[in-house]
Amino acid sequence: MAKQEKNPDKIGVLTSGGDAPGMNAAIRAVVRSCVYYDITPYGIYQGYQGFIDDKFEKMEAGSVKHIIHQGGTVLKSARSADFRTDQGMEKAWKNVQKHDLDALVVIGGDGTFSGALEFGERYDFSIVGIPGTIDNDIFGTDFTVGFDTAVNTVVEAVDKIRDTATSHNRLFFIEVMGRDAGFIAVYSGIGAGAEEVLIPEIDRDVDKLFQSLERTSQRKKSSRLVIVAEGESKSVFELEDEVQQRFGDRYETKVTILGHVQRGGRPNTADRVLASRLGVRSVEALMNGRRNVMVGVRNRSVTFTDFKKATERKPEMDDALLRIADIISI
């Protein structure tokens, strides 16, 4: 199959993996960019599974009205084991041919991009990805769609927990999402004024936590908050047990796991703008012949990263942020 030489006539769009606030804004931007450039957009429901099951729907500008402010994804999302098989990909390719699609925009995380990379290379098909995940764990972009909203959700929750912590002189361990990435923990820890932040990227042993708690105990602080990323080597319950063994009656400890509340809610302005920028540029990238790349933002400028690099590499934690967290938590 020859590579595409002309502008696409039809572009599909799907969301895959975990939902993230701002996905709808990205869908809206893709669809309306297609309409603006006289390209026919197709929404594909339920991610790669819908790609296989032929859940395609022709869309127009009005199809995405009143969704920019909504959380989740109107196209739905599903994890698809079938898409990892030869048979599943072949079914998806037959649907591409059936609907005469020229290109595809996928919105999701590294798993989404891995599937897009394999499919695009196997069938010589043009695909551009938009990073949509609250974890901010995709290489090639400063921020992913949904991250900023998730951090604000965590900070709002932690602020409320601090009210209880202060009223009862308690130590709270608060687990936040992020898989094996600590970006939500670090940003929310700084924003909420946590005494300590524990993340999987940095081996900040329990002794350091003990030193921090010893310091705050001597100052007789009325509340103490420790933010723990879910990928940290020790669970929040293990940390709670060790603190109780070490400090005895000096601390009354509680554990809060924020869970999937971090994924929900209306996207904030930052995520709506980011999603809109990336949605428009994804369509323009396909028009310019780009393929198998993710569109992101680095230093406020739109950039493109090969799917292979985006999936194989991980963004590095900013050491300056960790230093700031340590300094202002004393």
C-alpha cells in the first residue's frame, strides 16, 4: 500500500484507556477541525473494541455541541484484548476500508499509542495521537490532557481533609493516582502544603519520613498530611503501620484513598485549552502528511513525538519541584 499523497477525506477519532477530563474537548476540536477543512469526521465508540466491532458514526459540527465542559468521554472507552491479536487488527482494518477512512486520531495514554503504532505500521495507515491521561506520564509533552484538572481535584480534596486533620490533631496518609508516576503527588503535595510527598521515581526511604514527622512533632503542628503516589513501594497502610510502631501515641493516623474521584469532574480551563490546541493540530498534522506521532506541548509550543519514543521513554521528574516541596514543608 502506498503512502497517502493527498489530504484526507475522512478522519476517525476514538478515545481509549482510562478516561480523563478534557477528552471531550479534544474530540470536539478534532471533529470541528475536520468540518472546517472539509474533511468528514467519524466518531468511533468504545475505543479499539469499537474499532473492531464497527461502532463508527459519521459526525458533524453539531454532533459535539455542549460537550467541551463535560468530563469523561462521549465516545466511551474500553480496553480491548482483541486489538492485541492479529484477528482483531484485521477486523479493524476491514472496517477502515469499509468506511473508506484515510486517517485516525487516537486520544489516550501509552497503551493507546502502542496499539496505534503497531496498527499504523502494519497497514501503512496514518495515525496521530493526543495524550489524554491524568497521570502525566507520557514522554514528549509537558502536560497531558486531564492532568491539571486531576491535580486541582486532589488539592480540593486534601484541603477538606486538612480541616479534619487540624480539628483532631491527626496525621493523614492520602493516596493519589498516577500508576508508576508521581506527578499528581508532587504537584498536589506542593499545592496543598503537604508535609511529605512519596513517589515511586525517587527512593525517599521511611527514615526521611520519620525525620519529617519528628520535626513537625516537636513544633506541635496541629495537622500533618503525607501524599503517597499509588505506585510507591510501600502502601499507605504499610506506612501507617510503621509510623504507629515508631511514634506510638504521638500520632493518631488515618488513611484516605482518593481513587477514581480524581478522574471525574468538569475539565478546567487549562485542560480545555490544551485539548483544543492538540485536537486542531492533530488534524492539521494529518493534512500535512504526519503519521505515527503524538502531538504535545513543550515550552508552550506544539511539538510532535514518534509513537515509539513516546511509549518507550518516560518523562523525568523535575528535581527542582522535589526540592521546593522539601523546602516549603518544614
